[in-house]
Amino acid sequence: MSATNQLVTIKAVHTVIWAIFATAILAIPFLAWADMYRHVIWITSFIMLEIIILAVNRWQCPLTGIAARYTDDRRDNFDIYLPLWLARHNKLIFGSLFVIGQAIVILKWRGWVG
């Protein structure tokens, strides 16, 4: 397989994994609102595992290092099919949404809202 095909495959896999995590983060407050706390615990655990993986890998997805073998491009989205602005601010945006989602879970669970 050519370097271009390898990079396309890595970017596609990375994008699918990102979409799964993004959807999971966005689902947390809705699941809390529906009192589906078991789902919240599973999703939160799943995301925490990803956070540990990122932390161990110097806050970079392991797929980024693999993709870097196949291109000299180092733009923020060289390894994933996301708009440049989203790839650049991904951790800030989804990290904030994760924290907000967890706050909603706590508020709902404690009965302080809804």
C-alpha cells in the first residue's frame, strides 16, 4: 500500500474514533437528564481511558505519530478529516463539553436540577 493510501486509511480511522468520542461526550448530559446513570458511568469510563492514553502519549493521539510517518505535513488536521479550526481547538472544545457534561450529571444526580 502506498504512503498516500496509508495516510488516507489512518485519517479515516482517526476520524471515526474521534466521532465516537465526540458523540459520547455530547451524549452525557442527555443521558443524565434521562436518569441513565449506568450509561453515563460507562461512557465516562471510556472517555477517561482515552484521557489516560492521551496523557501517556504527551497529549497526542497515538494515531498522530503513525500518520506522521507518511507525510511531512504538520498542520493540526494532517492526521484527521476535520476542519483545521476544529482540529486546532478539539481538546479545548470537547474537554470543556466533557467537564460541563459531568457537572450536569452531578447536578441532576444530586437532584439540584430537573
